[in-house]
Amino acid sequence: MLILSRKTDEKIVIGDDISVTIIEIRSDQVRIGINAPKTVKVFRKEVFDAIRSENKAAAESKPILPKVDFLKK
């Protein structure tokens, strides 16, 4: 893990097209801004974990298909 110190309005650059800006520092909270292409998905960790959990549950579930009787007229 890379650990960096930054002050308000300073940035961290990731690759050629992602930057993280420190917006505000208040006691035990830091507000950051992330500038990334729309093709890069950015989530808070707890949201990412919830999405991953829902996707896993959906992939493991068996689909419930309606009963269709093609022989009835």
C-alpha cells in the first residue's frame, strides 16, 4: 500500500486520466474529489461490497420460470 500525505487542494494522480483531490479536512473526516473517465466505476467500499454481494446472490440463485403448456389450445 502506498501512503501519501496531502493538504487541502493538493492532488494525487493515478495513471494518465485519474486524479484525486483533497477538498476538505475536518477533524476525523476527509472530503475528496475524484476525476476519472466515465468508463471507470468509482464506489465507496461499502457500496462496492453490497453490489458484489447482490451480484453473487443473483448468480447463485436458480431462476423461477413460469409454467408454460404449449400443447393446450
